Amino acid sequence: MISRFVYRTKWFVTGLLLLWGCENMIEYSPYQTGNESDEDKMNLKAISDILHQSNDTFQSFRIALIGDSHTYYDDFEDQIAALNANDSIDFVVHNGDVTLSGIYREFLWFRDIAKNLKHPMITLIGNHDFLSNGDIQYQSMFGPLNFTMDYNNCRFVFFDDIIWERNVQDPDFAWLENACVIGDEVEHIFVFAHIPPWSDPFSIGNRYLFYQILEDQNVSLSVHGHNHTFFHGYRENCDVPFLLTGDSEDREIILLYIHSDTLTITRQPI
């Protein structure tokens, strides 16, 4: 009887030790959300920092664009280092998909790398970021899904256009149109959304509705990620040009130099 008790106790203690030693393996559920530090609402903090250097009248400025950093953590770290080495950047926009599966741990990995960036960075939500309750974690860590910012007399519209991962719901195009209605006094209007409108998640009707809003509101440039390859040009007779960033594995940053009458786009290898 004593030997049986000792045997059971041995395996009970062994099991506890294994669970204690594997703490990091079971700490993060695919459905977990939460905040591990006070660095939440990163977009709101970035916008506050950006607006401190904004002008009431237009002045030329330069922003940097990256996107789809999920799983490419070493390359993403190198992108951050390259951005830090460039003092001509006013701010950075990440075009979404900071995670692969939308789990809490992946958001923390992104945050731990991104916090080394010395420039303010605004981060869009991507379709991968919507998985596993990731949209809830995104809002906790970054802020609202749809938002705008006015900088140097330009309107920046950040639009959540995720469809399939939102149970095939249409994006809020009424919000997008209203966000772009600002009058003739602004120098430029820029729309940022993770998925380009000619991608598979968009129905034909939604695609051309997106194009119509861009044209009707005289948007200067529509910026996206998602396709993991660089593109700059026009699509399907839409009068507004598009710019797509590749992924971090492309090992480049895109520089957008905004003048009053022209936009200069440069691909900078890292």
C-alpha cells in the first residue's frame, strides 16, 4: 500500500513539474485577449505624436510604408532598423497583417519589435489579424478599426475593409465616403485599407463602389497591402492610382514623398 502511494505521489509531482515547466507553451489560447503592459492604443498615441508636428497649411513631407510582417520577424526587425536610420520620415504606416493567426502572443511579438521604432507608426488591421478574436485584440492594442487623421492639410483615411474573416460582411462604405468628404480646402486625400478592391474577397459590386467613392471624392492615392507584392499604377479604368506594399520578406521600405502637385514613390532596399 505504501509503495502504491509513493508511486502515485511521484507521478503527481512529476505532472505538476511538467505543467510548471511548460508554462509558456499553454499561456496563450487562440481565443485569449488582453493587455500585458500600458502600451495599448498604440495608434492613438502615434496620431497624438504625429499631430504635434503638423502644420495648418500644406508643407511637403515624407512617410514610409510597410506591411504584411507576419512570420517574417527577422526581416521586420531589419525594416525597423532601416526606418530608424532615415531621419527624413515624418511617420510610418503599416498596412496590416501583423499576425498570422490573430492570437494574442503574435500581437505581443509585433509590439515588442515595433516599440524600437523611433518614428510614430499607424497600423491597419489585416485579414489575418481578424482571426481568433484578433479584431478584439487589435482594438485593445491599437484603437478603432476605422479612423481618420489630418496632417499638413491632408486627410488620411484608415479603412477596415476585411470581408471573409468578418463572416463575409460588407465593409462600411458609408463611413468611408463620409470620411473622405472634407471639401476643397485640403491638399490631398489618402485612403489606406489592407485589401485592394480587386482582390477575391470583394464582390464586383463592392469593387466598383470602392472605385466610385475614390473618384467622387478626388482621392489622390489608395494604399494597400495583402497581395505580398509591390504595385503602383491604375486598375480597371479607375481614375485614382493605387499603391501596394509587399511583405517584410521583400526587405524593402516604400517612401512616399508628398508634394502639393506630385507624389514621389521610392522603393528602398534594406
